[in-house]
Amino acid sequence: MSAFSIYFEPDGYEINPTRIMGRHAAGMGVLRAAADSALKNDESLFACVPREDLAPKFNALVQQISPQLHTEVETTEALCKPGRRYGLYVPGPGVAHFASLRMRGRTDGFSIVGVTHTIASHAAMSSIAELTDTAVMPWDALICTSSSVRAAVDTLLEQQCDFLKWRLKLTSAPVLPQLPVIPLGVHCDDFSFTASEKNAARERLNLSADEVVVLFVGRLSFHAKAHPYAMYAGANSVAKKTGKKITLIMCGWFANDMIKKAFIDGAARYFGNGQATFVDGGNSEARSTAWAAADIFVSLSDNIQESFGLTPLEAMAAGLPVIVTDWDGYRDTVRDGIDGYRVPVTHGLDIVGEPLSRKYEAGTINYDTYCGLTCMMVAPDISSYEQHLEALLENPSMRATMGDSGRQHVQANFDWRVVFQRYRDLFDELAEIRTAQGTAWETQRPATLNCSADRLPPDRMFAGFASSTLSSSNRFVVSPSAAENPIETYRDLIKNPMFSFAKALLPSEQVIQLLTSNAGKSIEQIAAESGMTANPLIAAVAVLTKMGLLTLV
């Protein structure tokens, strides 16, 4: 079975209680699943970090999950080495960046797997477009979390391939990575509540036995998550028609006070026949209480920034029937009429889509405004929502049946134990492709292509900047200003921050002694006589010449 390491930066995994994002929850879900899998298979948990100081942070986070788990952490510089042992999982779409690093070693050295989250931003779209013109290989993959995302990615890549064929006069399309559809997951056990826990949760929220609790969990953002009007107005109409006591729990977090006021005032105005309660979704205890107290889950997402949606899975894991929009990843996870209902959605983006994207690209509007304005052209069928909500309100046995169905569905298909196994299987499949095709690709690579063109080292990129290039044939003498005591002069100079900042490149005193005592000879002659290789001596001569200790002849 192919082992792989998890690329770790705190921003991809650590959950900020005041600003919980889906990608953070997904990242932590993957990390927990990887830890569980490693323990189950008696393996170490491998990680790759961009800086050495992040290794302790990764280990501390893993210790919170599984104290007995052994970890092995490397830096991303190891990706440049040809003998690397295992693949790399990236918690985002940025596969191209790591493929560039891999070029400094062997392109068939390991596989890289990324995953989509939101694909609406310019940064995300560019990351996907880069898959066509970088060293991404057929043994790499970008996981699309839903069939809707896969369709969008296909559209973007087709456009980029057409551009490259036109721009570069290509006769065939660029080589692409694999694009499997694998959903995100949830840890189902986190959402298992006993009857007594449910009763206690309702008591904490002062809910009576005859109140039906409709729950929304997620960012409370009308421009970037789910516009609340349809949920408010539809629930209000059903409450008026049925006479049922409906309590709407909005469990989430606000980006600012303006949005908070809009949500609270909107609930008062458009949900006057029911009771709206706002719960801090950043508080894990409060969030757990909301899940345990609920009878029905609703999420009428209508935003292009949404791509998968974890909360319907969490709701089904909690045994709740769900009402969601027939939108993005919800279409893959919620079975209409079985686990709950999917509300039809219509969009009018054909009319305003191009002008809005032009304004966003030009910087006339920002990303938030772009998402908010496109959201206004996406319309859930409110009457359908009302119909489904009324059916669930009037039929407790239907709620129980759909809730049980959803729970079984999530446990079988979306628990992280199941989903993470699909990740492992994917790396095995990619290893087979790499074994079959990798050697041919690597042997056909020109010797000059040892890195990406946009990552050229300075000796190649700026070779024409200087008068000459220092080589092993150069000779030098000790400068008059340092002739009396070169070592003391050097010690004095490196005390200054102008030189001490470059500690990694400063030569040792032993090397300085070797060079100054052999002044007048060529670098290659000194190397041969001392048994050293020429390169470190060339580097030392460059630094010492810059410091004025040596003068080139």
C-alpha cells in the first residue's frame, strides 16, 4: 500500500472558533482520519512542512488526536530529492506548486494529490488552470469533492487547454492529472446523541416538547454562504398555515456587526410566526447542543463559493432529516425523498455572469461583492421548501425514518474512515500509473529542465548581469586591509547585521585559513591539494571578496 505524507501548514487544519471555514473543518477531518488509519495499520503518520519550526506544531496537534501515535516529519525541501519514499497530500488545489518542487529531483519520484474547496475565487481558479502548463503528471490527481465541482473543473480546464492550443499552436491537448470525484467526510461518532442527551439539550435551550426545532449550522453570511430570506419566509408561511410552534436555531458565526444585524432583524421581520434563536457556532459545546436539540436540518445554500457542504452530512450523522437546495455538492450527498428533500434551484447567471466576472477581474468589485451579486441570481423554489417543511412538521414518523436512512447513508459512504480509505486507494492507483509511465517521461526530460521556468535559480536567470562568473580557475590575493590578520578582520565584520544575516552562507574560519594561506593559487589547485571539492571554496571566495578580505587576480 502506497504511503503518503500530509502537507501541513496550520492554516489548512487549525479551526479558529471565531471564523470556522469548511476547508479548516475538512483539513482537521483528514488529519484525524489519517491518524486513525495509521494506528489501525500500525504505521507512522508522515507529514511535510514548509519550515522546521512547524514540525512541533504538527506533532502537538497529532498528540491531541492520538497521543500514542508516532510521527515522521520532513520539510518541503525533501520534495526536491530524487530518493523520496512516498506521495504527498495537499489540503487544497495547489498541486502545480509542488510539482515544480518535484522537478528538482525526479518527476516520477512520487505522486501529488490535492483537493478542491471553493473554486470561485481567482486564486482557486488559477491553481486549477496551472495544472495544464506545469509539471503536473498523469500520476498526480486533483480530488473533486462533488460531481458538480468536477463539471466546473472540466469546463475550466477545457477553456485553458483551448487557449494553450491556440496560443502555442499545439496539435494536442496538454497532459492532465487524474480528476477523481471523492467526497469530504465526517466523523459520525461526533454526532451520535442519546435520548437523554437530546432531552438535556432541549432543556438548556428552554424548548418545550411541542416545539419543532429547525436547525441551520454554518457561516451566517447572506452574501457568501446561504441567503436566509427563503428559509425565514418559508418557515413563517408553514408556521402560519399549520399552527405549529417552530423554533429556528441559527447556529453559526458572523463576519461583522452589519451582517449580524441583518440576520437578526430579518428573522424578526420575515419569521414573525415563529421563534428564531441565534447560537454561537464557534463554541463547540453550544454547537453540540444545537445538533442534539434539533428535529429538522435546513440549508438552502445558493452561493457559488459553496462547493460541497459538510453540514448536511453532519446533520444526517446526527439522525436528522434534511432539507437542502439542489445545489453543488448537496446534490451528491442528500438523496431526495429518502434522507430528506432537495429543493429545486433556478439561476439567471446567463444574464449577468459575464459582466460580473469582468468587474471582478478588473478589480471594480471585490470577491465578497462578486459572490453576493451572483447569489442574487440564484433562486431556491420557496414553495417547494414550504411543502417539504410542512410534510416533515406534520409527520414525526417520517422525520424518524428519513433521519435513520440518512444516518446509515453517511456511515456507509461518508464517514472519514470510508473516505480516507478511498484516498489510500487513490495513491495506490497513481503508483501503478507512475510505474507504467514515469520512467519514459523522466528519460525524455531535457537536462536543462531541472526546474520550472518561473523558478529558475539566479545563476541561470541572471547569468548576464555580472561582468564575469567566478570559477575554479580564478586566483586571488589577500586584500591589503586584511593582510595583517584576516581572521580577526572577518570576526569583526560578521558581528554586523549586514553580514550576520547571511549566516548560512558564511565560510568557517578553517576555510578562511585554508584560502588565505594559499593565496595566489587557483581555487581548483587549493581544492586538489586540500582534498576538498571546489564548489564550497568558490562560494567562500565570493563571500570573502564581497567582504573585501580577498581580491581577485
